[in-house]
Amino acid sequence: MKGKDELIKIFSIRLRGILQRMDVDLEQLQEIRLRVDKPLMIAYGGREYFVAESGRISLDEASGYVVDKKELLETMEYIANYSLYAFEDELRQGFITIQGGHRVGVAGKIVMDGDKIKSVKYISFINVRLSHQIKGCAGEVLPYVIQGEEVCHTLIISPPRCGKTTLLRDMIRQLSNGTDYFPGITVGVVDERSEIGGAYLGVPQNDLGIRTDVLDCCPKAEGMMMLVRSMSPRIIAVDEIGDYGDIHAIETVLHCGCKLLATVHGSSIEDVKKKPLLQKLVLERIFERYVILHNHNQVGKVKAIFDARGTALYEGRGTGC
Amino acid sequence: MLKWVGIGLMIGACSAIGLSMGQDLKKRVTQLQELRRMTGMLQGEIQYAKSPLAEAFRHVAGRIREPFSDFLRHTAEDMEEFSGESFSEIFSRNAEEDLKGSGLLREDMEQLRGFGEHLGYLDQEMQLRTIDLYRTQLMETCETASEEFKNKEKVYRYLGVCMGLFLAILFV
């Protein structure tokens, strides 16, 4: 992750001071939560803490600094760079991706247009989810994903906040750059929420490798087709697949000779099978590898790797991401 | 001899004042037109590229004349500082600093500051309507200023010369 200053800049002046004084390891910091008239909280190393005005973190709710409406609005102005209108589409989905690839989730009063969400107003809750770039964290997974000179269609299955995007990002980087035993190949990334590359003004802020092309803020289904037509990738990588359009586009991509790296929410292959749209892909053994993450002691710990038939290729020890 | 030189200089100076007052009227019209061109470009950036304000300001700054280019560039720079000022404060401060002596009148500056107060917060549709409204106001102001220029430019010029002659006669 790039500097504390870059991240802290998005908060109101007062909150900046508090967060600046907070003595934490940024790599372990997962979330910063702001709620109107509620204490400032962080998710740190898998636990939740309250942050006092002095910057000290503790489990004592009473010590937490209470965030007021003005501070939240000021923070929102900085997050949107004084241009909320430019993030209308993102706000409809409930989050904005900021410089550095961090995701800012928002909640408040929803404005409807017929039966569709038009926007969010009176934003009263902000959750800053930090993007972590850990180079080398896919090192233990890659030998199971690479078969000879080919990469297997791979699905990373993980509960939220367990490091699936971090793992995917490093897999992309290593496959694109090449490793000791695998030459680099062209990777196309469809980064619908700017989380993988964390692109700012179209340039990825995270290292995705030298042979990687990124379609930023592009819907996955359309993006995958665009990449196949225009950038001839050997691998296509996408985050959080799930809707009908994604599945349809995946089927097309598979028939074009591209390999697929994707992630999905869940905690086992059984969970994925329960999702009607993904069930078909699992039953047809489209994915050749399933990388399951869990969140025991360490974020991004690999629980197991399975092949298309469900045979465990790797279990237990784990790679921390 | 010296007396006639003095009289000549006095007539010349008065004529120059009249001419300069006429030129100020012309300058205001030109600046209002440039301001309208600037808002048209901003509208395009917001409508088609969905650029945030700082980015839109930077793009437009490269395509317009000074002092508006400086004004947009400085505003964009200050916006990226996140110094605790609201957008309208940044906009207003930079307008005051960069457009001083630009030929715009106080009422034009008030109008511009009012425009700045409504930028940034709203959804895209409202944003574009705000710009549209300001452009309509600018067009009307520009028409009035053009009319004023046509009517008063000659009057100022003649008045300048006449005042010089009048003073010359008075002193002779």
C-alpha cells in the first residue's frame, strides 16, 4: 500500500489528525469506519477497535472519538474530490474507489427512480476498505495453477475481507511478469470496481505486471468480450463474478481459448454450487482449479486447492496474503 | 511654445482616457465571451467524460486564454490539497485573485461566485442544468455589455476629446 499520507488525505482535517496519531501497521489495517454521532472504528488484524482522539486504539467503546455530521460531509467532499456527480454510477452500487484502489462504501438515504436506485443522499455512514498489495503472496498457489505451459481456469473462493483480490492481484502480476518456471504471458484485466489495479486517471496504481492490459471501471461481461476482440489476452482476470451477464461472457471467453482467473464470495465449492448461475460452471467442470481462502489467524490464508473433480491438491499450511 | 505643447498633451491625455474607457467596455465583452466558452467546455467535460471538477478544470485550462486558464489551474491545484476549505471557498478565492483586473465588473464576479456555489454536490443532470443556467445568464449579460459598448464607446471617445478641448480653452 502506498503511504499513509495519501490515504489520510481523504479524511476531514480533524479526523486526519487523529488517524495520523494512530500507531498501527498499515498492512494490518483493513477498514476505517465513520458513522454520524458514533465512535470512530477500525478493523485491524481481524479485530475491531475504537479510536480515541489521542489516536490510541482500544476495545473500550467509551474512549472512541465521536464523528459528527460535518466531519463526515467534509470527508465525503474529499473522497469525491468535490464532484459527487462524477461518481453517480458508483454511488448507485454503494461505493467509490479512490486513488490507491481503496474502496469507500457509503450508506444513507436511498433515492429511487421507479424501482431502481438513483442515488444516495444524506450519506451518514462511510466504510473505507483498504486495498493491500502484497507482492509474492501468490507464490505458493501458482505451482498448482500452472500446468506445463498452460494456466488452469481458476476460481478463488473466499468470504469477504479474506484477501481474494490481493491474491488475484499477485497472481496476475506474477503470470504477467513470468516466474522462474513460467514465461510471462499477456493478461487482460476487467476491473469493474477499480479494486484490482486501483487505477487513477486510467493508470493502475498497483503493480499488475508488464504484460497486463486493464479495462478500468468496465462492466465485466462487456469488458471480457472487448479484451478478447482487441487485446488478445492469454488470460482474463475478473473479480467477484456472479450475475447472468458475467456467466454468459465467461462461456464465450472459454471458447476463445483464453484462460480465466476469477474470484467469488463463498467458503467452499459447495457454497458456489448453491449459486444457481455458477452451479452450471462447477458441474460442467469448467474451472480446473479452486483456491479456497479462510480467515482464521491470518487474512488470506489458503485453506485448500482443489482440481475440477474436487480432489484436494493442497490443504492446510497456508499462504498469508 | 511650451504652453502649446502642454495644451496638446492635455488634449491627448483626455482623448486617451476616453479611448481607454471605451476599450474597457470592449474588454468586458471579450472576457464574458471567453467565460461563456469556458463554461461550454466544462459542460462537455462533465456531460461526456464525466470528469470530476479538478480534472475538468485542468483539461479546459489548457484550451482557454489567460486569466481564465490560470484561474482554473489554480482552483484545480487547491482542490487537490484538501486543505479544509469548501469548494465554493476555493473557487471564490481564486476568482478574486486571478480575475482581478480582468475587465469583469463586480456584478459579473458575483454571478461567477454564485455559479461556484452550486458546483460539485448535485447529480450530473442538476450539474448540467446549473451550467446551462449560468450560460444563459452570461449570454444575457454579454448582450447587454455589447449593447453598452456600441452605445457608449463613441460617446467616451468624443467626451475625452471634448473634455481635452474644453480644458484647453479654459486654460488658454
